[in-house]
Amino acid sequence: MRRPSGPPGLYYDPQFLTRAERSEVTRWLSKLRPIWEKRFSKHHPAPEGVANRPLLRPVYWLGNWQFACLGYYHPPRKTQNRCVAAEPFPPALAVLVRRVEKIVHRQFPPSYIPRGWHLNTCLVNLYGGRIQDGKMVDNARVGEHKDAEPGPVASISIGERALFQFVASRGKGHASQVVMQQWLDDCSLQIFAGPQFKDRLFHRVQRVDKKAGHRFVFPVDGFETRRVNFTFRYVPPKDIVPFSKLPKEHAEDVQEYVEALAENSPFWRGAL
């Protein structure tokens, strides 16, 4: 029996997925059609002097879709009409979610777990390199940030290992201090929660290895994926709205994304 451990508020199991479970998840991934999003849009334009570039990586969401241009939890801190109802978890992930929730209740104190908490959203992040001007540019990183959704956050990784860091901000103009770092391995599970790792510290993915030779094939032009991460979080149900209920300007801002998703998803075709 493995006995994963860590400091209070942090749980890590380097071998959470069995080989059979990994294969099942990979089979589901082979049918996925991730999309590129831009940070800003017509009704939520970029600040003056800031270019509206795509995100560093293609993404897919389950449970609800937090379109980047709608700014869920971004300043001004609003949550209404920002999360759009999305596809439910496929069976390959649903069984893992149930297991993770049991681990959370077993490993973390009740004070770390909000009332009604359960993992009802998942961000599928693709990490790798993008071809730009004929050259491969490595975009396998995420800048420091906090996940503002309430309660514990669970992360399942497959593919190349990633260097994950918890950092403390030293203020504008100063490099953040690395408080703790760990490698997230293929088939691993990481959970963090509580006042230290969830509320006070920021976190980031500093880099992703290339040593093991993991590659995933997605129909995304000009992008090579070597790591896939599933980040599971809790969004209060009151914050989740169907696409048909979005205010007009919000719907217009994400219309092109929903249309792209609808090309391969019965759920999104129904949403249209």
C-alpha cells in the first residue's frame, strides 16, 4: 500500500492512476478537440497597449466552461454569467473524481472543505510547444496565479513530468520566492487546500520535461503536446448558467468558441 504524504494542506500520490486507468483516459483524450482561446473579446477588450493574443495552450473544459474572455474571478471580481454549463465528466474521469473526493474528505480537515463542495469542473490543459514563424517555441508553463474557486483543488497529470512551484509574492518589481516545489509525474495526483497552499501562496508550472518522450496527438494545428493535466475544482452551482441564458454581449463574445466546440460535440450542438 502506498502512503502518500506531504505537509498540511498538500497531498501527492505519484502513482494514482493504474495502467488500465491511464489507457482509458488516453483513449478518451484521442477523441477530444481542444480549442484556442483569446484572453479578450469585443465586449471585454484588452487594456490600452495590451495585445489580444491567444492563451499559451489549447484547452478543454468539462462541467462548466470558464471562457477566458468572460473573466471568471478576474477583476472586477464577478462570478455571474461567467461560467457556461458544459459537458459532464466522461466515465473514465468520473470514476477518478469519486475516488479523489474520498481522499479529500479523508486527508483534509473539515475546515478546509466548504459546505457543498464537490469536484464539478475540470480544466484540461495541453502542455507543449507551438510552431511560430517556422520555429518550435516551448510554451509548456503557467505563470503564477491562484485558483479562486472555493475549496481543495485536485490535479491529475499524464505525460512528461512538470516542475510545480508554490511561491510567495514579494510585490511588484520583485521576483517571487519559491516556498516549495515538486515534480508532478506521469499518472500522479496532487491535491492542495487550506490557508497556506490554497489561500496564501501562488502556484505555477515552471517547466515541463522532454526526457521520457511522451507525445499526445490532437487535431490542433501547429502544436505538439507532451503533457496533459486535468485540474478539478468546485464552482458553486449558482454561478453556472447554460449558454442560452447568457446576456447577449457575453453570448456574442463566446459564440465563435461554442460554434467550434459544436462541430465535434453533441452537447454543444444542443447548446446552440
